[in-house]
Amino acid sequence: MESKKRDIRALTREQLRDFFVSQGDKAFRGNQVYEWLWQKSAYSFDVMTNLSKATRDMLEENFVINHIQVDQMQRSADGTIKNAVRLHDDLVVESVLIPTKTRTTACVSSQVGCSLDCKFCATARLKRMRNLNPDEIYDQVVAIDNESRLYFDRPLSNIVFMGMGEPLMNYNNVLKAIEKITSPEGLGMSPKRITVSTSGVPKLIKKMADDAVKFKLAVSLHSAIDETRTSIMPFNATFTLADLREALVYWYQKTKSRITYEYVVWEGINDQRKDVDALVEFCRFAPSKVNLIEYNPIDDGDFQQASNIAIEMYVETLEKNGITVTVRRSRGKDIDAACGQLANKSES
Ligand code: SF4
């Protein structure tokens, strides 16, 4: 029966080796299959040509490969690519390739929908349906790496966990996926080229520090004033800025890795002098830099990008206080691939 079959990519190399031994075969067959699954991203057992037909049939009887399918690929006028990715249970997530002159960055999803409810975010409206498995995260990266080689003639250079979902709410699977992405048995990428972007779950930021992760940390801050932050990111009522600050200081003490604050300035929400002053204050607690991100309105128009004057006030004030700040232009707006816009619209 189809439902009895196990997902072969949930098995470690050792478990695969043991499986072959239990079938009266050699343990090294497990290594061969493992390579097909991870280094060569095999979609089916049929392509495993160094295995006999009988072995491939036996695998087919016992296992499935729950590989993702890129259902639809959209290309923006600025070169950005958005993939609608269908999972084995027919749910869909999105991932994005963002090319610049020197880099190709993959923005990947970690959950179907999201557990949190940021008011400015299109994904929040989908509600969380489930966490992605490590292999489903890994497959998104492989798909974008292939597209990068095909369309830009170079491999993927960076990964950000900034797609659909809150990566720290799927902590174990995200870490397992990163382990595979950075392993020589997977893609062999440097962890320094990977950024996990969180809305700020203090307990799990501390856990990452304790786990001595080597990737970078970004926090979607958007306001350093509790009242304002809670109004746009309601979970801030539980995970307050004081808790977040304490966790970030802990992170820096343990990892010595500078934190990036992602920050959008919205008209009438956080575009006043008191907002930038609070941000400056917040930046003093641990070495950090600020990315001011251009906002991409979603349908209802409750949030509008602040004026250039307000952005200038932020840039000038931060720089005057010795804080590195970059203003990031939005990419892929015409295909709803920009930050906060991912909402499976490509399905319709
Ligand atoms: S901004 Fe991130 S954490 Fe907040 S609802 Fe959207 S996907 Fe979730």
C-alpha cells in the first residue's frame, strides 16, 4: 500500500546502510543511495543507474521520495524569479531567487503559512498549516541553485530564511536543512552565507546561541517601542522587546556575530523622531546594523511606505550615531515576490 511506504530522505546515512544490511545486501549500497538522494537530488529510484533493477524495485516497494515540484516559475522584469513549489501533500509554498551583480540569493520558506500574525504580511493571512520538512527546505535551495546556474551562469551564493513562515517556530527542521546545505554531502555551502531571519523568539535565539550555530542572524524589528511593535506584530505582547534585547545580548556574547535588524518605515506608524531614537537606543545593546527595507503594499492598503523625508531622517540619525545602515530597494514587486508579499497568489 502506498501509505505504508516511508520517506527515504528521513533516514540518515547510517540508517540507510543498516537497511541494506537487513536486506542481505552490502552496507555501501546505503552510501550510493544517500549520494543520489542528497548530492544528486534524485527525483526517482529509476535514475539510480549504479543500482541493479532488482534493488531499485525493492526501494520502490519500501520507500517514496517526497521531492518538491516547481509548479510555476515567474520571472520579474528585474531578473527576480519566484517559484511556486508544490509539496507531496499538494500544499504550496513559495521561494524566490534574487540576483544582483555579484550575488544570487535564495529566499526560502520554512512553514506552510505562518504561526505568527504580523499585520503587514501577506503570509500571515494563510495561517500555519504545517512545518516544512528538512528535505523540503533543502529542495527549494537546490531548485534555486539550478535556476541560478541556468539563467545567471553561476551557482547560488547566499540563502536567507525570509520566505513564508517563522523559521524559529520550525527550529529542528530548519537546523537539519542547514546542516545538509552546508555539509560536503549536500551542497557544501558556507554557513556564513546563510541568514536566518526571525521576528524574534527570545528563547529560541538563546537556544541557537547555545547550539553554537555558524549562520547569521537577522531580526525583523520594525519598531523598538513596545506599544508600536505590539500593534503591528501582536506576539510582541508575549515576547517583549526587553526579552528580545536580553536574548540578543546573549546571542552576541556567545557567537560574536553581529545582528542585522530588518526594519520597514511606515507612514503614521513608525516615521517619527521618537521611533528612530528608540531604534538607536536598541542598537546600542549588541553590535548590529540596520537594513531599511522598502515596503511592498499588500491588498488592503493599511500600511503605506513612509515618505523619503522620514527614511532620510532614519539614515542620517543612525549614521550620526555610528550605526551601519543600508536602504534596500525592493525586488520582484511585479510578480508579488518581494518581502512580505508571499501568499501563494501564483496559484490562481
Ligand atoms: S512577517 Fe514573517 S513571522 Fe510575521 S507573519 Fe509574515 S512570515 Fe510570519
